[in-house]
Amino acid sequence: MTATESHTEVRPADAPEETPARLIPEALPLMPEDPPRVGEFWLRGRLGANAAGYLYTAADEHGREAVVAMMTEGSADDAAARDRFVTAVDEVPGDAVLAHNDSDDDDLALWVAIGPIRADDGTSAAADERLIAERRGEDVLSAVLMDRIPHTGRFRGPDFLHYWEGRRRPGLFRIWPLPWPNSLRAASRWALILSLITMAIIMALAVFLAWLLFRNAEPLEPEPVIPTPTGTATVTVTPTTPPPNTGSPSGSPSTGPSPTPVPTTGIPTGVPSSPGSPGTGDPGDKF
């Protein structure tokens, strides 16, 4: 056989053909109002939503995948809707319910994790498990919304509408322990560590530059006043101009102007010193 000849695989006539794997629908990204985690499952994306709740694709820390159905804030506040959710979860096969929260949590939205789902290995079995779990989650939310109940009689008047259908945000949830930093990938962890180290270096450099700039600074003028325990304070005033020249060395007469003599006459205080002195009389005259 030459090099140009090719080998052709001969399949037996009775050999079964491989079934092509079904296309698993892609999940939409999570929105800011979506919880990052419910129970032990980390949410990855949205699979669908209606007025009763949301469907999420999720996985726990061990890689176990599931579909999470969670109520909206409007349906979670309705006691009858919560009862329909619990009843629909009880109708799901026991081995398909991986986890759920307690129905007594009146302040939290009810949720259920449905599986099991094997990892997407390109086979039809993995796709089927994912689609089955998604259909079961849709059935739970449809039971809450009551949109699959067959109508009896003729359609007349307006259609039925729940009073809480306008409140379609995800219901209240509680996360403990906190998701940070467990939800970070390895690359995100290194980026966070490097950013913290960079911030610490910048702060240390700023403190060092401030010390270099102000280490030789002159003290404050005047110095701050520190009161004593008795409540008094002593202030020392340093003259900024030299005193006038009152004389010359070696006895030579001074050539500068002589200081003006200060009169030594007494300053009247308004108190009479003798009966005949000025300023005597009625003490009221001094005003």
C-alpha cells in the first residue's frame, strides 16, 4: 500500500450510531440584584424568569451543578404563593432535590436546588440532565404562578392577574458566611493581593516624604501656651527689635536724641487727698 492510499474505517452494519448531544442553553449573566450565593450553591447565571421567581444555574464548592429556583419579592410575601411553592417542591422526586431552605423563614424568599447534573462533557446524557432539572424548576414556578391550570368555561372579562406580579425583583436572601473572598478566582486573588501591597507601599512612601520635608522645620513662633494646673498661663514674649542705645562705651557722650522725660506728676484717681485740694467735693462730681 502506497503513501497516497488512505485508510477507511469500516463500521459494522449493526453498530449503533452516536446520538448528537443536545445544545445546552446558555445562561444570561447575573444582575446586580441577584444573590451571589444561596445555601451552599454559587449562582452562575440566569436561565429564565417569570413573575413567580427566577431560574439560576449554580454549583457548589465541590463542583456539583444544579438548577436553583428562587421566588421573587412579590411572591415571597404572599403566604398562599409560599404554600404552593412548598407543595410543588414536595412533588419533585426526592433524589432530584439537592437542597432547599426552611419554609419557616418568613423574611426570606424560598428556593430549591434541583439536580443532579453531571459536568458538560459533550454527551447527550449531560444535556438531558440539565434540561430535566430546568423543566422541574419551571414546573415549581408555574405552580406558584398558577398559569398552567386549565381554564373551565368560556373566557369572559379580564384575565386573572396576581396582585404581586409587578414586584419582580429577586426575593430577600441572607448570605453567611460572606461570599468574599471565596467567590474570587485565583487570578482575582492575586490582583487583590498586589493592589493591597501597592497601596501599602504608596502610603509608606508618602509618610517618608513628609518626614523628609518637615524634619528640619523651625519651631512655631510664639511657642504654644500650656496652662498650668492652677489655671494660669505664662507667656514669654521675645522682642523682635533691639533696645535703644542709651550710652556709648568708653564714656563718650551719646550723639543720638535724648529720651523724653516722663512726667512724674501723679495721676488723679478721683479720691480727695485733703479738704482743700483740687478734685474735692461731692464724689459724684467726678462723673
